[in-house]
Amino acid sequence: MEQKYEPYYVPEQSKFPLFATIGLFLTVMGLGNWLMEMSNGTEGKGQQVFLLGLVILLFVMWKWFGQVIKENHAGLNSAQLKRSYVWGMGWFIFSEVMFFAAFFGALFYVRTFALPWLSEGPTAEYLWNDFEAEWPLMTTPDMAANGEAATVLGPEKNMSNPGIANWFGWLPFWNTALLLASSVTVHFAHTSLKSGKNQRQFNLWLAVTVSLGFLFLVLQAEEYIEAYEHLGLQLNSGIYGTTFFMLTGFHGAHVTLGTIMLLVQLARSVTSWAWRLPPIIALIVAFYVALFGGHFALSIKLAMVGAACGLLIFVAAMKPNGIFHHDDCFGFEASSWYWHFVDVVWLGLFIFVYILG
Amino acid sequence: MAHGPAKGLSRWLFTTNHKDIGTMYLWFSFLMFFLGGLFALVIRAELFQPGLQIVEPAFFNQMTTLHGLIMVFGAVMPAFVGLANWMLPMMIGAPDMALPRMNNWSFWILPFAFAALVSTLFMEGGAPDFGWTFYAPLSTTYAPPSVTLFIFSVHIMGASSIMGAINIIATILNMRAPGMTLMKMPLFVWTWLITAYLLIAVMPVLAGVVTMMLMDIHFGTSFFDAAGGGDPVLFQHIFWFFGHPEVYIMILPAFGIVSAIIPTFARKPLFGYSSMVYATASIAFLSFIVWAHHMFTVGMPLAGELIFMYATMLIAVPTGVKVFNWVTTMWRGAMTFETPMLFSIAFVILFTIGGFSGLMLAIAPADFQYHDTYFVVAHFHYVLVPGAIFSITAAVYYWLPKWCGRMYDEAMGRVHFWIAFIGLNVTFFPMHFSGLAGMPRRIPDYNPLWADWNMISSVGAFLFGAAQVLFLYIVIRTIIGGKKASDEVWEASHGLEWTVASPAPYHTFSTPPEVK
Ligand code: HEM
Ligand SMILES: [Cu+2]
């Protein structure tokens, strides 16, 4: 019995959790105060507290993950412990699924029940001046009651399905293509790793996946700019803007997180900081300039980010360090499951927000 | 690995030990129980007589809100997580929880979250005052500014619960000693496995609904605003999709506790073990499709009323199976009535009363009369106080000797039981009558018609409060000066936790035991 059993590593003590708590607490309370200050139009320290908390939280997470990786390299992690990590990640993803379920549920409820009821019988007649339900909702009940015309252009513009013949000119179609492709490429990365031989190929596919993630974000941002500046569709333009931006926004936030996770894994499997930093900095700068640096045409933005991605792919493929082992690559695998999850959520969005939108 | 605890404060701040963390959860929950109890006594003092005597109506609303929130999220849930921390690894023969550092993180978030929540009492505009169910638009359009901090504290409590639940599932699925097959696990382990699943499924939905509130309040979205095409009723649907499973989160672990205690003192194995497992799983499944029984009066289509009515009634079937099994376990047993057993028997009887009033409420047309009256208050207090709270109390008496190696004073334990038992019934039974007579819930002043019932309730509440002070005294006295307990503690105790020394060593089962 004794010999057969591999001990389960229980760390003696750890400072990470408490400091992570402090970081988390400052982050959310800073954010809360910041929002309250903005709503009241008062001055305060909310924003600073928020940023401080975020920095602490990120720093602790950096150290914490680093510690876990060190323990793994020191051979402390038994097969059983690794299974705990796998369960942990799996159930975390399930919790994320349920988070999105709440928002999809809201969309379903509004379209199937709330809007028809608002446009029916005495409710519509006496309260909302014969408000009529439509989707996408252009004229809200409030506007109907005040006799205002819709301020949102469309719906036959960017957001909604323009008919299959026009898909090539429709951003969401390209977003779908990018994300689906990225799920395939991350799978290729996995299979190259599993085959146990080809570290270069692994890095190549992983870098391609990260690049697709960045390009997706550029397109998503483009879509938001289009909505805000050209169509007049905003977060506060009634329930259509609400559901559209909240669903795609939370998804976008998850894509961002997933991309960062994969990028971290990629950075880990590049030989040294000297090789890691240049492409990452180039990417961040290109991404920032493309999004916030002025009104470039979409093709220019894509070219800028694409060039940085090219550098990333090139360096990654040239300088693999083989840190992931075919049977010991939890960090990568967990990130890739997360990525597949984000992809599946997008399919839900594509169908329910865009095609049926 | 073989070390003892660290010295001083750092032991508690940085610990990764499931027993330390369990202890912290339990003390934290005890503290919250007293704070929530204090707020309840403010409510009962105001309601002692009709008219406004002690507090302003606005403050009264803050008290009902904080009482509910603190009891649900601060007292009951952390107490069960504390018990899970202490007992699950010992029950399944594991060296610790699966993810020990995350375990510490889950705990330490809670004191911060509740500090933020309670501190809103001192904010301009006061603490949240929209009830623990925080219906929109009360919690959006008409909310005090503190709602924003409320939202963020709910967010981080939720994160704590989700991480705790993930840890529990990983522990149960991955850390069992060889031979501890699923169908050999003690029921407390089973019920917690299913509870953890419920937590991971619905806490994110709660996070979703408070996020929608946040967006409505600060960014002009219209989730819960009909003027923009949303619907305040949508809030209720999402909230109760979380809320109903949440009430089972607060009772399933209690089922597990009682299923451990009754066989010990009836000196018979639990009757119908596998049916208990399946009943728990069915209850968990059904809990996802009954939520709108909280909304019968909101104006749902008839089909909705009917579906949710019948689905709700179905829950009585697996619940009945459980009650039957507990009673049958006691049938012809060689029973003794030590304090944990007293609390457990009271659990079975009084929880059943709560279940029956639940069935009455589940009848949609009847609920049109009962809804938002004190009858509902009576119902959920009968399932939560003798349900969740009594089971936690029973668990403390049952396992405290194992935790601290010392025996509590049996006579005092029984005194505690009887005062609590009487106090609780005096408090909550009359609420059935005031409710049936039409007294609405959440009001600071009321028609003198209901004066007698209220006076009785208030007296009972202070009696119940006194019983809990006695409980605190008993626990402290046991820890510092109780008689030494044996390793088995109870004559007919059964299970891995009783095979280790009392008090349980800092690390147990570093090599797994053999389970036959
Ligand atoms: C046989 C099982 C049960 C049935 C049929 C049942 C049914 C109901 C119904 C129909 C209501 C809504 C009444 C109304 O607002 O008009 C209700 C309220 C409630 N129930 Fe139950 N219930 C059961 C068990 C439980 C359990 C086990 C708990 C918790 C441990 C619980 C906690 C609550 C709470 C907290 C509320 C009130 C929520 C609020 O409005 O603040 N119930 N129950
Ligand atoms: Cu319910």
C-alpha cells in the first residue's frame, strides 16, 4: 500500500490567497465607488483604487501561477493532483456557461414574452401609445409613447443578417470564420504536441490561434464603432442595444481573456524573454494604435495587427523551447478548453443575436 | 507535510489546512448568525406592538434586507461550507481538500464582502432596503446609492461560493481513498456533491442578474425597464432561477447531516441509502424547473401557473421519501436522545411542517391569498430555522468532540435544545395565523387585528436569541474546559472520521486508509 501511493502535495502555507483577496476587494470596491462617483458627478479616488487593486490582483496571479508551475517542474504534482486541476478548470468553464445562459435567457424572454406583451391590448393602447413589437427593436415603448421616431438606423445594416448572398460583406460572418478557424488551429497545436515530436509546429499553430484571436477583436471593435458612430445603436438605445452589446461585449471580454491565456502559454514556450518581448510589445502597440490611434480604414488596422501577428508567428516558430510535454501540458490544455468554450458561445451568438436577429 | 500548525496569526491568514479553514468558516458563520440575529431582533422589537415605536420605516426596511442577506449568504451557506471543509476529507479518507490554496481564498473573500455590505449601513442613503430578493425596479430605479456596493459584494461572495464548490467537487470526485466507491460515500458527502453542482450552476446566474442591475443603474441599459422594451418581471425570473436552487443549497447538506446523526443514535444503519441518493439527485434536478412558484401573482399565463404548480408539487415526492427513510431508520431502533439527536428529530418533524406549508403555497390559486403574507414567512422560517440552522447545530454538537477532543456538557446541550425548540415554535407558528389573517410581510406597522400573534412572535424571538447565546457559551466552555472525548465519541458512530484520534490530528490520512 505505502509504496504504491504517490503523496498528494499539500502546500504548507501560502500568502497568495490573502493578497489576492485584498487585490480583488480593492478592484471591485474601487470600481463600485468609481461608478457611483460618475453617476453623482463627484470627484473621488474610485478609479485609482480600482487600478491599484487590479495591479495587485494581476501581480498575485502572476506569482501564484508561477509558483504552481515551479512546483510542477520540481516534480511535486502527482497524477492525482493534476486531475484536480483538470476538474477545477472543467467546472470553472461550466460556471461560465451558466453566466452566459442568464444573458441568453434574458434575450429569449424579451423577444418571446416581454415585447409581445408590451404591444398587446390595453397595455399598448393606454400606456405606450400603440407601441409595436419588432426585432431588432428600433422604437422603444418610451419613444412610442412620446411619439418619437427611431434614432437607430437599420436594421438591415451591419448587425443583422443581410441574407446569405451578402455574407461576404458582413463582419459577423468573418468573425465566425476567424473563431471557427482558431478552434481548429488550437486543435492542431494540441495534436502536434501530443505527437510528441514537433515543438516548432506546436508553437506555429498556437501563434496562429493567438493571431486569429487578435484579428477577431479588431473586427469586433470595428463593428462597435460602426454601431455607435454610423448606426446610432448604443448600449442605452433600448433593449436591442442592451442585449446586443451585453452579449457580444461579455463574449468579447472572454475572447480577450482567452487570447491572453493562450498568449501566456505561447510566451512560456518561447526560449527567452529577449524573444518573447519584441513580438508581444509589437502586438500590443499595433493593437492599441489600430483601435485608439485615429480613424484608420479597416484594411490598415488589419494590416498593422496582422504584421505584428506575422512577427509573433515567425519568432514563435523559430524559437521553441519545448517546455510543454506531450503528457504534461495542463496550462496549455486548460487555455485551449477555454478557447473552445469561447468559440461555442460565439456560435450561440451568431445564431441567436445575428442570424435570427 | 507532517508539520503541525504554524504559530500565531499567520496560521489563520495563510493556512492551507482544511481543518483550519473549516474552523474559520464556522466561526465566521457564527458571527454572522449573531449579527443577522441582532437585526431580526430589531425587527421583532418594532413589531412587538402595532404603531411605530423604535425605528424609522426606512431603517426597518434596511434591517429586513440585511437580515435576509446575512442569514442566507453569511450564516447558513458558510456554515455548511465550514462543515464540508472539516468533514469531507476525513469522511472520504483524503489528506486535504483538492485545491488547498484556493480553499483559503474562498474563505478570505467572505469577511471582506460582508464588511463591505454591512458598512453600507453608515453610507448616505443607508443600506440596501429592497429585501433580500432585491426585485427591480426597487433595486434599480428606486435604490439607494449603496446598491452599487451591494452588487459588488454579491459578486465576490459568488466568486467565493463558486470556488468553494469547485473545490468540493474536485475533492469528492478525485480524492477518495481506494475502495471508497461512490455508493459507499456517507450521505453528507453525497448531498454536498450535489449541492456543489447546484452552486456552480446558479451562482453565475446570480452574478448575471446583479450585473444587469448594475448596467441598468449606471449605463442606461433597459433589462428591467419596460420603457426601453425590457421587463421588471424578467428580473424575477432570473433571480428565482437562482433563488429556488439556492433554497435547496441551504437544505441538501442538512439532509446529509441528519442522515449521519439519526443512524448513530438509533443504532441502526440508515434505511434506504440508495433511495436517499436518488431522492437528493431528483430534488436537485426538480429545483431547476419550479422557480416561478415564487411568482404566481405576477401575471403569468395560465399554462405557466399550471406547469410550475405541478412541478413544485412533484418535489414533495422525493422529499417524502427522505422523511420516510429517517422515520424508518428510527423505527425499532435502540434510541438515545443526546443533543445532536434531539436537534435531528426536531429537524424531521418541523422541516416536515415547513414542507407542508410549502405544498399549500404551491397551489397556485391558494397562493394568490398567501403570497407576500406572513404565511410565507412562516413557511420559509420553518424550513430554514429547524431545517438548516438546527441541522448545523446538531452537526456542531455531533462533531465538536472530534474537532477539539472535548465533550460538551450534555445537560446544558439539552437545555439549549429545549429553549431553542420552544422559542422557535413560539416565534414562527403564530406567523401562520397572522399570515392567513392577511398580514403582509416586510411592514414596520400593522393593523391591530394582528397584534396578539405579533406579540407572541416577538417574545419567542427573544427566547430563541437567548438560546443561541447559551449555545455560544456551551461551545466556548467545551473548547476550553470540556471533558476528554474518546476517539469514537459516540457508542454507535460509524465512518472514517471516527477512526482518527480526538482531537483529529492536524493532518489526517496523508496516506489513504483502506476502505472495505
Ligand atoms: C416541499 C418543499 C417546498 C415547497 C413545495 C415550497 C414551496 C414554496 C412556495 C410556493 C413559495 C412561494 C410562496 C410565495 O411567495 O407566495 C416558497 C417560498 C419560500 N421557500 Fe419554499 N418550498 C419548499 C421547501 C423549501 C425549502 C427546503 C426551503 C429552504 C431551505 C424553502 C425556502 C423558501 C423561501 C426562503 C421562500 C421565500 C422567499 C421569499 O419570497 O423571500 N422552501 N416555497
Ligand atoms: Cu422556491
